[in-house]
Amino acid sequence: MKDLLEYLCSNQEKELEALVKKISEKFNPEQIYCFGYRRNSLIRYSCFTECDERDSVDCDLLVITESTLKNETEIQEFARECFTSGNITTINFSRKVVLASLAVGQNFINTIIKNGFLLFTKVDEPYGNEHIKERAVDINTARFYFERNFETAWSFIDAAADRMINEDYKLTVFMLHQALEFACRGSINLFLGFNGNKKNLETLFALVNNIAGHLPLFRQYEQNNKLVKQLLKCSERVKFDMNFVAEKDTIISLQSLTENLIETMDAYGKEHLNKLISN
């Protein structure tokens, strides 16, 4: 991460500095980290110019505030308005979330703080060991939310099976969507030690992939990403398109894939939880 600034052109470096300053003034964060970036090259031709070549860098930022913002997209929308030369993705965690995550040995937060590019900080080390609460308390909290969310997820799976028997395929796909959404939140609860946010299913699933550390192979399968996109698309159509007709064969396939995915996520989470308790 130390070579981030090497990839930024002078204009984009100034724009990133200005963005960090604006975020610090508007949201009063404790720290801002860049934990990921992607370099993009754009070559554009037209009848008005021979060649227009531009390099841009897309950045992923972690913004740590005293408490999580009520509007979870506020920082994201503000950042995109201020940073126009590339794409900015922001994650907002509160101090409480960071400390809980550190206490349960969560790789995502630990890695960012150790290896991320620190763009802004109020103090040098606000998250030292002396600030971390009793480890057992955070593990029990993580376990509670993990188990509660997966219990809800399995309830939705059962409800989806019931609707399938009654050939109510539109409601079946909605139940499957809800089941996977709760399973994602349960995983986020466990690996981050706090209650998962309310972003859409695709964002939640991507976050689960980011935070889980050493990912089991099932989360790297392209079919799972397609499953998530299809569930999200069908669920949106169920809610907003009265004429939407869910096809039986498609829903049967989605039901099988969703149930297998949640079962694997549940087992992987329990395995991780056992390791936390035994350490």
C-alpha cells in the first residue's frame, strides 16, 4: 500500500488530498485509511481529437468515526461528488466496531490498520491494546448475532420451501433473497463483531468476501456471484413489477443453490467461532 501515491498523477493526488480534508471537516473522523486501489487507463478516440489518454486510480476507503453515521451512504455519496477523476468506495465503521473487531482478531480490520495507507488521523494510535474491551464479551456478542441471523435465514429457507410446494414462485424467490441477506449479515456479525449494515444483497455478499480472511473455495465460485445478482434482480422485480412471472425451473435452481450456499456459510462460521472460543 505504500506505493499508492506513485500511481496517482499530480492532479488526482491533489484531488484525493482535498477529498480527505473535506471528509475530515464534514464528518470529523478519527482515521481514514485507503485499503485498496485499482489503476485504470482510458484511451479515447473521436473525430475531434486524435487520442485522449488518461490514467486514473479507483480507491477503497475506510472512514472510522466516533459513531456510525445514521445515513450509511452519506459519506459514499459525498466522496463521489468530491472525487471526480476516479471511483471512490467508502466503508464507515464506528470506534466501537473497530475495537470489537480487533478484540475478536478480525483479519479485515487488523490488516487495514497494519498495512493500509493512512490518509488522515487525529492521534497516532487510537486503537492500541489498552483500548480494546474484554475479548470474551465481544466474542459472545458476535456469536449471539451470528446465531440469531442464521436462525432467521433458515426460517426463510423453510418458508421458501413451503411457498415452493404451493407453487407461489414469486414469494419463494423473495424468501430466498431474504434468507441469503440474513446469512450475509450473520457472517458480518461474526467476522466483524457487530451487527451488519443494511446495504443491498450484492454489497453485503461482497463485504462478506472481503472480511472473511482466508476464503473457502465456495465463495470464489462465479456461480455464487451470479446467484446473488439473480436473487437481487428477481426480488426487486417481485416488489416493483406486478407483471413479473417467476419461472418454476429457475426458482428450483435458485432454491438449491441458495440453501447449499447458506449451509456452507453456516458451517464455516461455526468453525471460525470455535477457533475464537478455543484461543
